[in-house]
Amino acid sequence: MSNRSFYVRAIWDPEENLFYSESNIIGLHLEAPTFEEFEQVLMDVAPDLIVANHLTESELANTPLRDLVPAIVIEKQLAKAS
């Protein structure tokens, strides 16, 4: 796994009244009405998506667990800059 650090931005959309995600985790697309719900869903699905979409079977079989655990950074943004 070349990338051991992943980011997720929780961006507030005032028109839709929800947070949506922007991320470098393949397959991650989230929407939630509160940041707390967003964060909860993120922590439930992000690790599985990283394993499924960012690791090869060889990496999973031959790499110590401590070296497989990535960093996930979540950023909360209240509005996009104009």
C-alpha cells in the first residue's frame, strides 16, 4: 500500500442541509444531516473500503498488521470558498 494516509472532508451544503464527503478513499461517498452522523458512518465504512480498494491480496497476506493500519484525517468544512 503506497498511500498510508487518507483524507475525508465533511463539506456542509446549506441548500441541501447536509454534510457530504470529499475524499481520496476509493468508493467513499457520504451524506448526513449532522457531523456526528457523518463521522459515525465514516468510521463504520472507511476501513472496509480501504481494505477492499487500496490493498492487494499480497499486501494483506504478507504485511504486518501494524504496517497496514492507515491514518484517516477528517476535516469539517462549513462552506465551500467562492
